[in-house]
Amino acid sequence: MMTRNFIQTSGTTVSRKLKYRNLKTSGRYIAASLAIACLVSFSPAAGTTSIFTVPEIAGSVVVSGTGESLTDMASAIQQNTNTLTSESSTLSQIYSMALTALQTSELGLPDGPAELDDSGNLTDPVATTVATVSDYATIGWNAAQTFTTDQGTKTQLASPPIAFNDRWLMDNSEPDDYMPPTHLRLGGSQQFDNVPLFVHNIPYGEGNMGIVEGVYMQSENMRGSIAGVGVGDANGIATYDNFDAVARYTYAGPSSPIFVTTGTAVTAPDGLAHIPTFTTWGATFSNPLPLAWTNWIISHNHTRMMTNELGLSSGSIRTYAGVLTGYDTNSDGLITEIYTDGWRLFLQSAATTNQIPGTTTADDSTPGIDTVWSNFTDPAIMFGVYTKEFGNNVICDLPGPTPNVTPGDVNDPTANANNQSRSCEGIEYDLWDDDQTNNTAYMHGITVAYSGRSNPTLESYDMLLAGGNANMLELDGEWYSMNIGSRAFSSGSYGGPAYAAGSQKIVAEFDQSNTPGTTADDRSASHDMRMTIWNTRNSDDTSNTTDFADFTTSLGVQVDGHEDITALTMDGTVQEHIEFNPAAYPNGIALCGQTGCGLAVDIAGNPKLYRDTNILSGKALYFNDANDVVRGYLWGGSDGNMHIVAMPGESTEIEVDASLHVNGAVNATSDSYSGLPASGSSTGDQLYCTDCYSSAGSSSHKGIPVWWNGSAWTDALGVTAEH
């Protein structure tokens, strides 16, 4: 069809589109008629007197290049002229009728019909309560862009910034089959597009009416994904603490497969069984897939597939999986075979070739059908599934300086050349408290609440900090901010204890019940054992001299105390503890029991005993000399005596460098004269000789102390003892 502009008669100039019928007349026939005119009459250039005149040309003459005679062409030209005249007359009649029905003065008035401006656009927008697009709709248009990439010159074809039900052609001829026609794309669709997207709403009710934007990933019916936003009735007000409103509500939940090809356990649209027979490259079916399933597969490239065929004897996911890469159809257009680039098992990189579900396994176990995650008795393929859900996935990419990077592909033709991004905040929540009256509203930054009915697997967690960043967790609170509040571990604020003497402030504590299981939550049947670190101010510091030397840090155990994890106070019963920088020994350490301290080390490292000290179970107290050689030890014997002993084989003596006062008896070792040592004794050594007598006494009075004078044992007079 061709379009042309023409001028209407009656002195009124209008612009309308006239559709020429596809008659035999075309541009070449019009050109031929001009050629005829040149043959009939020829006028020489100005200044000449010669005139060439042809009186007549036969109609049977064939015009060169056309294959038709002059008569045929003249007839066709006349038909065109008649057609144009007829079309012009018809359009004139239509226009005249329109003018009589609608006056020009009525166009463009409020509540009246719109008119066309000079560009052919309506002067008023089109408004309607319902809009239906049979194929696809686009808003705006972007020109094609050509880039130099690592694969040569590539072009991203023109595309709309906003479109529905239309594929984008990314590259010269390849469609973006990862963006199928069922998608809605908002915002830029090319590099460097700038189409901001804003969503604004005022939530006013419960459920979906309590949110601004909702994103649901769950069941086939959106009704099953309604937002859990309350309150919606009087009972809710009585049992809940707020009217909730959500700016962005994201919900990720489970979903059943789109359809399952298997035996009689599934009712197929055609009522037949579609049991797969697996191959290394895909599967065939016992009956061609029904039309609805066939159409879905054809229009959904790269769909993910799970089988119920076991390929491992253990593991979290033990069944074979694959991705659709192609299909075959029969003469009726129904799929008879599907293809995949390989059936694989998750995290089984060794099993990457020639895997056939139902025939092979990765660990040489016996093939079988899974009955834990599906209940099909026949082999099955589940189309359109996912096994792992992400409620929200935020990626922040910092490539660093890239001044000389080479071009990328058509998706990233600039390859971040000369990138200027220097920092990245993955997610930042700025909570602004402008409450001037203090303590009238509360703020909760992020709440991660696991709501399972039983224990998940051990690799489950509420929050994971992964990667090699310099700081895995940074808590940057104010002096009054409690850093961590939990039952098992809590960390207090940075502000210290009050200035009054005896004031205490907890730094952190580790809590654990003395009972296992759910009994730990029952305080009437258990106790809370709190390993606590706290600071104590030893004397008044009301002048705020910040005297750290009079500040004791303790590590010890409290029993029971506060129920509220945010009330981190010294309200339990203090048990055993260690004091750092104790008041009695500054810059020392003290070891304390529940009611007092017993052992300390002073600033110089000297041990100090606050209390009496027991050396138990016959153990000894050893004494070393300056050369760290053990010279003797002190111990309590089971014979009821205290023993001071020199090391065996040593000639070590016990010396008393001060006067010796003994309130009890002093008992020297006794022996007969013949048993007295003849050598090795020191001058002044004293023993008791059982058969010796003094030279001043009678031989009948035997048993006297004797002393070694360096050469002999003598009596008290210094005379050699008699015996």
C-alpha cells in the first residue's frame, strides 16, 4: 500500500492519506508516458531555429524496457486517471458530509472532539476506563545503538523504554530469549537509558491495601500470597499493637511445578500417561505431550526441570535435574521428545558425562524413585521449578580502577572503562528519630524472625556474613546504645558506670541456662548462669577527673537476675570472679571467691595472699634458688608432722638467718654412738646419742645431746663424748 497527500477542492486545504490500489499502473508506467511525450514533440535549446515534429506513432510500438505497447500503456494510464478521479470524488463527498455534521469551530473545545495539530497528533489525550491490547504495547522508543565490543561491531536494536508482551532484539539478530514476551519491562532497556520509576501510594487498610509495592514469588494464584499486614478488625486491635503499613513487601514462598509428565498419578489435559524414558540428552514420552503443555514448553526457553530419579544415596538434593535446550514434535505439532545439555546432580562435578536418570548414579548406588519430595510411582519430569528461594538479593559491584579495560560483549560494551565508582553501600537503613519529647515512639531497624515449626538443618542461619572484607561486622552506636541484646550474649553501651563510688556497669555477658531443652525457658525450673564482664568505680569521681587508676574490671559469674535482655545490669547473685586492677593492688590481678578475694598479684608481679592458704593432699611447697635450682620443699606428712626436706642427694641445709624461738619441743635425730656420722657433718651440728654419757657424769647415766666440733662428737662441756 502506498500513501500520498493531496489537496481537496473548495478552497480548503486538508491533509489525508489516500490508499492506492495495487493496479498495473506504477511509477514505471508514468515514466513511460513521459517518454512518449518526448517522442511526440521535441524543442531545441534556446537560440536555435530547428523544430523536430513527429506527426504520428503507431499504437503497436513497444516501449523499450517495458515489454508493452503504447496502446496498452495508454489504456492503463487512463484507468488510473479514472480511479483517481473516483477516489477524489468519494473523499470530497465524505469530507463534505463530515463538515456538515461537525463544524470546524467545534473542534478542540472542552468536552468536545479532539483535533489534529500540524504534526498529526491529537490535541487532547485519549481517556478510557478500559484499554485492551491484542498483541503488545510499547511506550516511547529508543534509537538503535552501535558499539565496538570484543567480538567486533555489535548493534543493540531500537527498543521501547516501557513495553509489555514484546521481545527485545539485543545484538544484530538474536532475540533476548531470557526476556520472553510474557514479561513487563519498566525503565531503561538499553545502555545509558534514563527512565526513572517511582511508585507512590497511601496505604489505608489491611493486607495488600496496607502496602505501596508488593513483590510475590509463590503459588500459581496471587491470592495465596496476600501481604500479612494488619490490623483489619476489632479483634486484631485487641491482640496486636499497631496499624501496620509497608513501603515494599517482598514474599518468597514455595511453588508447585507448572506441570508434571508422568503416569496416572497426574491428570493430563488429554487424559493420557506421559511417562518419560530418559537418555543422556533428554527424554522421550510414552505419549506425545498435550497441546497445552506443548505450547508452554515452546514459549518458555531454558525452563528448569527436576526428575524424581535418585542419583545419590545421601545429600540434601539427591535427584537428577536439567535445563531445557530443545524439543521434537510430531506431524500434529505435539512434543514427543525434549532435549537438555545433560542431566546432572547438584554439587557432583565428577558425574558430568553420560548420566541417565533411572539408569546411572553418581555413587554407584542402586537407582530408585524419590518418595520424600514427590509421590509419583512412575518416572517423572517436573517442569518450571526452583529449589532455593531468595526473598531479596542485592548485588553491589565495585570493579575498581579500569582505565585500560577492553570492551565487553553487547550487554556491557564499555566494560566499565574509566569507571568512577569508589565505594558501595550494599543496603543502608537510615532511621531518623525526630521525637523531641523523648521516649514516645520506638524504632526497629531490621528484624529477622525464623518462624519454623521445628528445627531446620544445622547449616541454616538467620544472618550470614561472608567474604573477605576488612570488617565483617561493625557496630557504630552512640554512648547510650546497647550494641547487642540477646539471651545467649549481650553487649552493653559504651558509656561507663556512674561517678559515685561502687557504681557498676556491665560490658558484656554470656548467658546459659543450667537445664537443656525447652526447660531452659521456664525460669521456675531453671537458673540463668551469666558469665559477666563488668566495671566498678572504687571511689567517688564527682568532679569527673576520669581517674582510670581507680577503676576495676571484673570477670565472673552471676546467677539469675533480669528477664529483659535489654536490661543489662548487675542484678544477679555474684559468684566467683577475677578482678583486674583491684582496689587493694592497683594494676594487679586478684582471684576472688563469692564473698572475698584470696590471692593477688601486685603491680610488680609479686603474689599477695589475702587469706590463709592450704596446700592440700600432702602436696609440697618447693623452693628454688636464684639459679632456678630446687633446694628443698615443705610438706605435711601423713605421720602428723611438718617436713622441711632438702633435695635427695644434696647437702642442702636449712638455715634460719634470724633468732629461732620454738614454743614446743625441738627434737633432734637420735642414734647410738656407733651410728653417728664420722664425716660430712658441719661444725655445730647437734644429734642425740642414746648410749653416750658426759665426761663429768657417771657412765650409768647414758643418753645425752652431742655436738660435732669439726673432728669429734662432744658433750656439753666440749669434751669428747664417752660411750
